[in-house]
Amino acid sequence: MFEHIKRVPGDPILGLIDAFNKDTNPNKVDLGVGVYRDDHGTTPIMRAVKEAEALLVKNETTKAYIGSHGDPRFGKAVLPMVLGDDSPVLAANRASGTQAPGGTGALRLAADFIRVHLPGKGIWLSDPTWPNHLGLFEGAGLKVGKYPYVDAENRLDFPAMMDAIRQIPAGNVVLLHACCHNPSGFDLSAEQWQTVLDVVRERDLLPLVDFAYQGFGDGLEEDAYGARLLAEQLDEVLITSSCSKNFGIYRERTGCLIAVAKDTEQMENVRSQLAITARENYSNPPAHGGAIVAEILESAELAAMWRAELTEMRDRINGLRRDFVEALQPFGLAEKFACIAEQRGMFSYTGLSPEQVETLRSEFGIYMVKSGRANVAGLSRDNLAYVAKAFAAVSS
């Protein structure tokens, strides 16, 4: 019965891990895989997470199922983190949180919900976007369209983005990156978010906000501007939140789908349907990551420790962006790659071609995604000069 099944190439980003590990170049640098790394090239466990886990081991009394919506403590903690402590949406009881297996699981949960309850409606993604968005939504049976985001000069093309969104059929879904756009690193300003709100309202579109990097751009509150604006000003919004990056718990698969409805009654209707969707998909989310997040956010001491650690991570990345552009100055390339210092989050759309990326890999042992996306967190004080020299070699 399996004779007709053909082998397919693996995920190109995950394939970089294997290729990097096999590379014998002592100067090799991994700028491909999308996880945070410190100056030693390690993805550390945050101190707040370690302390929360110790408390969980000490106090946990059961391994029973936590239900299709997940741990109520988790939802209660994450909703104000995303929507704000003084959120009018929360005050009006218009929002519901459903714990999911990571931000990816939350996106798939949203996709299945859209397919069932908004039949025939398509979803529109930025071009470029996180590659897995396409597989997630097409795999759920949704029709996928694209709107422009980055132009040929490697700049945010907001006018083209808005022109395209104005043509999206009414009632369709538009996916927006809340901050730290993956893969480009180009984010919208407050004024641009206001324009997005106006057009989404005018076209009667449903925003699905992918909020995977809260705290990695300009700050926990600042990064939430767009998501909170839409939630407060529109009747209906979906937001997917990930705790993988800002809590450093990638392997715990901890995310949340937040549904905002017009009023409490509609919210409860949507919430009931999301429980069925989750039940028919993965039944219950894993418990450990959500318990870690709840433990941290419920403790003033642990929450303060976590915020301080997150600030350190964010400041390190933003500092590396500036330092890398400065390291390119002697090669006359600071202006060409000035966008790297302007972008936010872990990723940078460098503008390098696939051929240049391949040369970086084959001649210098520097690994990046074929599109030219680089994980800035893979840079360090020790490799900045080496990577800058390599960029200069392939850019000449």
C-alpha cells in the first residue's frame, strides 16, 4: 500500500542543522536556525524558568489532562501579557485564550476554525512570510493569497502592501505579523498600524495576528501595539501568541490562540467551538510549558526576573545589529546593509541572493536560509569581524 509514496526533501531550515553539524570548518557560524543564542552559541534556559520548574517539581500533584482549552492559570496569565493589564477588551470579557502546542499549534487551530466556521474564505499572507505559514494554511484546506511586503531594494513596501490589502475580498482573513516580522525584520510603525486598522475595517476583513516574538523588538508593551489596537477597535480578531522565544521554552511547545469577539456571548460561542476544534485536533495541549509561564507571571519576583532577562536578550540582539553594520564600515558596506540595524527581532532580510548565500556556506562555513534571511542572534563578539569580511567577499 505504501509503494506509491515518494521520498521528498526535508525542511530546508531543519536541514541546515545537520549540514552545520557535519561542517569541519573551525570558524563556522550558524545564522540559519531560528532560535535565540547567547555569545557562547548556546540557547540558554532562563533563570526564571529554572526557578519556576523547581517550584513545579516540588508542588505538582497530578499528571491528569488539563482540558482542551489548557490550564486556566495559563490563559489568565497570557491574556493580559498580550492584550495589556488594563485592556478594555478584557474588562468587557470579549477575549478567550485557548492553550495550544506552540505558536504553530495555535496557527493550525486558527486555520481549522476558519475552514469550518468561515467556509470559502481565503487567507492572505505577506510576501515574504514564515515559510511554514503556507504549509499550515494550505494543509488545513484554506485558499492562500499573498500581499507584497518587501520591495526589490529590500525595504518595507507599505504602499504596495496597502494597495493589495484593499483588493482582498470582503470577509477574508489577513495574516499580520505583530512585531519582529519573520523573515524580514521590518515592522510597521504606529501610524502604519492605524492605516492597516482603517483598511481592515473598510474591507470587513478578519485579522489573524501572528505574535511570535513579543518582547524581542522594542519591549513587551511596545511590541503589542498593533495587536492591541486591532483588538480594541475591531469586533473580531484572532491572535496567536508563542512563549517559545520570550520564555526560551522552545521544546515545551507552548502557545495560545486568543479569540476576540464583539461581546461576551459571542466570545463564549466561539470559545465553545474552539474547544471542539482542539479536541478533534490534538485533544489536550502539553501542560509543562503552560505551567512554567503561569508560575512566572503569577509571581512578582519571577516575573521581574523574567522581564530583566528578556530585556538582556533583546538588547543583545539590537546591539549586534548595530555592531554588525559598524563592522561592515571598513568595507564600504555600512550603507548597503544599514537596514540590518533598523530591523527588529531575531531575523534580518539581508538582501543577499541564493548564490551569495551558497558561497557563504561553501567558502566560509556561514549558514543562512537560501532567501538571505539571517538569524542575528547567531552573531557574537567573536565572529562579527569574520562574518563582516565574508559578507564583503560575496558582495564585491
